[in-house]
Amino acid sequence: MKILHIQYAGDFSEAYNRLIKNDGKENYYGQKYSVNSVVQQARSNINVMVLTLKTEGYRVELENNLIAVGMNTHKTDYTLIENEISQFSPNAVILRTPDYSILRFLRKRQINTLPVFADSFDNVPIWKVKTKLRNFMLARELKSKSIEWVANHQINAAKSLKNLGVNSSKILPYDWEHSDNP
């Protein structure tokens, strides 16, 4: 089994070294939980690659079954992204950025995909044509039969997926584990 995580920005390798290897502090709430969930997949004998689109260029094996790749692109280069995906040949992708071009590529190759977002999709005025078009293209991919569920952080952001026309039965709100118990 091979799972590919695609994220827009950040530095997974740095976060792994700081949080897992050195037991350091999080830059934001839930970061250690997020990184550790990926590490646990690799430690359960799943081949895992984390592909970060906007970061320094690198390719490093962090531990058995866990590779981190930084694309070092200033402008999104879909040819490079598609080549990385094809080379890794994943069984499943966890897509952490709402990118319709990547979703379309994955759909055409029939790769199981779980979009996991932390974004809001508000209704936009008609004069914001570029945003309207981007949202339309994203909605088309998210409504595809190839996408079983779409996760979004917090209830209101998850509800905003309905603004795109995503069927509510496909929407999964999520949150990080909380250490407090009010």
C-alpha cells in the first residue's frame, strides 16, 4: 500500500525533525498530531510520501517507509507534480489543498483521493470571475463519483463546501484532538 499526502506549503521534513525526532514545540495547534498521523502510517508498514508544493527543494527519507519531497516551485508546475505522483504510484492520495487540476489528474488515473481542507468557500460576487471559475472547476471535481468524501476543518468551513454544490452526504467536518475537557 502506498499513500501520498499532498500539501500546498510548509516543510514536512523540518516539522518531522523538530516534532518527532527532537520532541520540539508546535508552530500551530495540531501540528504534532498531523505530523504524527503521517508517521504512524509509515510505521504500520505503509509506504508514505509527503509532497509539498511550495517549499525548498529536497527529497529525503525520514525513516523506513516515509519520504518527504519539496517541490521548490514558485509557480505551480503541474508537469512536475504529475511526474512525482506518477513516479510514486500511490494507491491513495490525501490532498490537503483545494486544487482542481490535481484532483482532475487523480480522477483520470482513478486514484482514490480524500480531499482534506482547512478552507472556506463563501459565495462570491459575480464580478469576481476568476474566483467563480476556480470554485466552479473545484466543485466539478469534488462532485465527481471518484471522490467519496471531502473533509474540511470545523463545521462552518465544512458547511461552506455546500456553497460549491458538494452534496452534504459527502462532507466530513473534522477538528484536531483537544487536550482540554471543558
